[in-house]
Amino acid sequence: MALLGALCIWLNSLGFTNRSLRAQVSQLLGVPPEVYTRNHMSYDLARLRRKGLIERRPGTNTYDLTADGQRVALCYTKVHDRILGPPHRRRPTTSPTPAPPSTRHHRQLHQRQTRTRRSQESSLKLKTTAKH
């Protein structure tokens, strides 16, 4: 997400280089540039090129976003900011969301098992007290 966020910053006609984009990405990731290495940036740029999101200017080390790259970068960045961002920045929900069906099913199953176990335990107690 940081890579796509950094690409959104570079939505201009100047283009970007490995070095300039790497500095931006490492800042967005919150890590020093030594952690996000040149090799890692080169790998990410190669993947973006293969997917057609960026293209390299002939005879230079400068890259430009393609039209598809601009759409993808903006879309992913908006999704991240609105849905996956920090909780204090998320839109407030009007009502509490119900538990997912799998969670409800699990809870109901657990309640049934607990009831069955309790009824079995109580019937065992009755049998043991009847024998004495």
C-alpha cells in the first residue's frame, strides 16, 4: 500500500526514479531507507512494469505511471484510507454490525454443547444420588 501511496504523490509529468520513489516508500512505511533497499525497490518497479502500471522512459532511469497505473494507485489508496486505515479515521457505523454467520454458528453450537453437557451432568448426579 505504501508503494501505491507513493505513486499517487508522483501523479505528475516529471516522472520518478528508483531513488526518489524509494525515499517516499520508506517514509510511508515508517522505516529507514536502509531497510527498504534499492534491490527491493527495483523488484517492486519490475513487478509494476510487468503488470503495465508504470513504463520506463527510453534511454533514462525515469518511470511514468500509465493511465491504468493511475487508476489502480488511486483506487487502492482510497480503499486503504477509507476501510483499512486507522480506526479513528474510519467512517462511523450507524448500527453495530451483526456477527458473521460463522461466528453465530459457532456460538450456537457451543451453547448447544454446553446445554447437553449440563443435562448429562445433572442426570448423572441424579443417578448417583438415587443409588445411595
